[in-house]
Amino acid sequence: MSTEPTGRTTPADDGSASAAADAGDALVVGEHLTRVFGRGDAAVRAVDDVSFALRRGEITTVVGESGSGKSTLARMLLKLLPVTSGRLVFDGADVTDRTDTTAYWRQVQAVFQDPFSAFNQFFTVRRLLARSRRLLGAELTEARMVEALEQVGLAAGDVLGRYPHQLSGGQRQRVMIARALLMRPSLLIADEATSMLDASLRATILNVLTDLRDRAGLTILFITHDIGQACYVSDQVLVLSRGRLVESGPAERVIFDPRHDYTRKLLADVPRLHDTG
Amino acid sequence: MSAARFSARFYVAAGIVAAVLLFGLVAPLVFRTHQVGDVVGGLYDHPSAHAWLGTDNLGHDVFTNLMYGTRTSLLIGLVAGAIATLLGVAVGTLAGYRGGAVEEGLMGFTNVILAIPSIVVLVLISIALGTRSTLTLAVVLAVTSWPWTARAVRAQASSVRTREHLDVARLSGAGTFSLICYDVVPYMLSYICMAFVLQVSGAVLNEAALSMLGLGPSGGVSLGIMLHWALAWESVRTGAWWAFVPPTLLLTLLAFALLMLQSSLDELFNPRLRRHARRRRTARPAALPLPVERPVPEGAAE
């Protein structure tokens, strides 16, 4: 686990706006991000006043149980869902109300949870990848597709002509990562990307992600309900509970010295992987 | 994944539909002794070797009329069914996919159309049109029958809309049109296919109803027009069954086969409805003890 940058800045544990203070080397800064579904009495604050900063070249993990607002947060960052209030800054520019998503999606890409439903079952891998033509234009070449597939350890010849049902779960998820990498993004959001894979495949995907960080300097937002995985991959951990950020900080600090009861509870629920002594 | 998934019902229904299609589209090319409008006998001549199904009130050959009438009815049915399905799918998909105000607006409009009895609109439009070609009639039938398809497709589209592959496609830069054409509609194809079959059967029957009222296509013969003349010239009272039974039978057969085709397709696409498969599955354990029991009577015989 690489945790070198931790000495410099430590986001406040109470999850307040001071997390945005280290915007200097941050690729993404969220300030008081809030998303409300419904209105009146039925209103649900899925994400409630969450502030954070994602530093370049680091893996930040968002941990929380189901319904804690992780995926809503991811969808807001992906601009697939409008922000109710708060501010979203990407690479120094305010993108909260930006409507031109074409340029944004060349920078920010995602991998989702279910490696089957994320595929259009009528498309081959080649057609799936070729769909990026609208974003990439003439930059999209066969060589670039092959390169993206190689980055995730797939041989282009094996998978390009295949339909999703002809691929294994691990291959499908790697194709999904390759699709995201095709854009050469600076931020990759992995929303529960390993949750539906078995244990050995999970490790493979996690290694692909850490490799991407170490070799390509990719900034990654990793979303999971499993704090054990957070420990394995991340530099920074954000803990979400019922839409609120309850704890944030360097991975080692949050995992080995949790300060919030909810984080302790999450850790207590994990089958013992480390001697937390 | 093979033909074994089709039920017997499907084959029966598809067979009848194919037979009617053959009769309407191919038979006029084969049996060419008489043409539509040829006077081959007198008023309601009995069936004979010369006129297989007798003659109608004008001395025309009923069999010839039946072939060409089936062709007209099928043509109107297929064209009207296709247009109605297209309209319904377009409105329903747009409403379901966009949601919000677009959905409210489109569905509000659809519900208003649904609330008006379509036969009244059909009759009024048909009267307003001086001459009605086959195509005009098909369009008139289509514009009054798309709403329920729109409603059903909307429900499907709004469920497909939330699927993850749409988010992935959006992130790849796919535009709204591309998303609807490649990511939403293909996922509803089985449903659209069934809707089309129902629309065809509805259009065939509505055409017959209009034609029977004397509002059918001008300058041709359809199954409904045959019934119209048969009723107007008292074939029922005079016992000239050959004038009204064949078109009635064909219409019934076609509508029945199309409905059966639709329900067997529904069964094929919607596994929860496969009662045959379930029956077979539950039947199997009951059949198992048989080989065990068999040795007993054999032993008793020795």
C-alpha cells in the first residue's frame, strides 16, 4: 500500500469542508455535495453535505453499507445525475452545472457493479468499444482498442469479436475497464466493480486497478461496501453512512485507528484479515 | 436454444396464419380461371365445378372474391398493424425513456385518445373520406389503434431505462437517438413483436367491421365487403350460405390464429407463463415410479 502523501494533508475526520483545503494537488473536489430525491415529506437526502478531495494518482475508497449514498455520489461525479446543491470542481474548473458532458467523459470514466447488465447483449466487444467514436473521433483506432484491452490483460484477438455471453465474468469486467481506459481518462470511478466477482477474480481486478495507479498515474475512486478491500487498495478512505461523510483520512489511519463508531462497526463486521492489534 | 422451445400451440397458430397468408397472397396467382368482377353465373348459384363456392348476388365467383378479399384484408391488416406498432413504439419509447414532463404529456394525450371509442372515430373518418384506397383505410385504422401499444411499451421502456448498460453507453458518448435505437428498443423486441401480431389481428377485424357497414375500401373486394353484400342481398334469409360462411370462417380463423400466435409467443418470451413446461416437469417425477412397478406384474405372471 502506498501511503506517502499522507503526511502532508489529512482531511478532517469530521468530514467537514476542510477536506477541500488541499485542493492544490486534487483532481476532483466536492464541496457540500447534496442530492435529494423526491420532495416534501417523501424527500430522501441520498447524499447529504459531503465534502472531499480526490488527489491525483491516488486510489480513494468510499466505504459504506447499502443505501449509504455511495452510488448516488458516483453518479453525481459522473454527471449522470444532477447535483441538488453543493459544488463539484474538476481539474480546477467548476463543473457542477456543466452540460457539455462530451469533453467531461473523456476525462472521467466508470466501471459498474454488474458485469453482465453493463453490457448491451446485442453488441460484440468491438462494437461496444467502437461506440466511443463520438467522444474520440478519429483518435479511435484498432490499435488503441488493442492497447486498452492489453492494459487489463486481455488479448484483443480473443475477445473483440465476442458477445458478452461468450465471456466469463472476470473477462467481462476487464472489458468494461478497457472500455473506460480507451478514453485515457484522468479519473476512473469503480462503483462496486468487484462485488459480483468471486474472490480470485476480485484480486485480479484490484491488482489491475493498483497497476493503473502505479504505472499510468490514474486517479481512482473505488466504491465498495467491503472495508477489507478498501484496506487492500486505497490511499485514502471516505466512510459514508446514510448519505453523510462520517470519517475520512489516510487508509491506514482509518482502518487501524477508526474514530467513528460506524467505521468501527464496519471493521468489526469484516472477517479478520489483519491483526488490528 | 433450438426449435424445441416452441410449443405445439405456436406451430398450430403459425401454421394457420401461414396457410391464410398463402391463400391470400399466392392463391390468386395460381387459380386464374376467374378474375374479380367477372360475371360467371346468376344470383347466388350453388357451388359447382364451375364456381367452387358458388356465386354472389352479382354472379361473381365467391372463391375468387375470397382469395382477393383475403389479400385485401391481410394487406390492410399488415400495413395498419405495422403503422400502429411503429406509432405506439415511438410514442411509448419516447415517453418511457425521457420520463418527467414528456412522459406526462405523451401519456396524457394517449389516455385521451384511448377514452374515445375508436369505432366512432373510424366511422367518422371513413365517412369524411370520399374515396378510400386500401392504404388510406390502413392509415385510418392505424391512427385509431396505436394508443394501447404506446401505453404498454412505455411501461417496458421505463423499466429498460434504468439498466446499467445505458449508463455505460452514455459514458461512451452515445446520443439519445442511438441509445433509444440500440439500447432500449432491442430489449423490447419480443414485446414489440407480440404487439404487432395483436395489432394485425385488431386491424383485420376492424377493417371487416367497417366494410360490413359499407365503409370499406373503394373499388375492391375484402372479406368485410363480401359480408356487407351478403347481408344486403339477403343471403342469410335465402339460405345462400356460401356467400357469408367462407368469409366469416376465414376471418374467425385468422383472428383466432393470430391471438393464439401472440399468446404462444408470450409464453416463449415470458418463462413464467410456460404452463406446458411446468406440467411436463411436474409430470416427470410422477412417471418415474413406473419402471419400478413394472417388474411386479412380470413376477406375478411367472
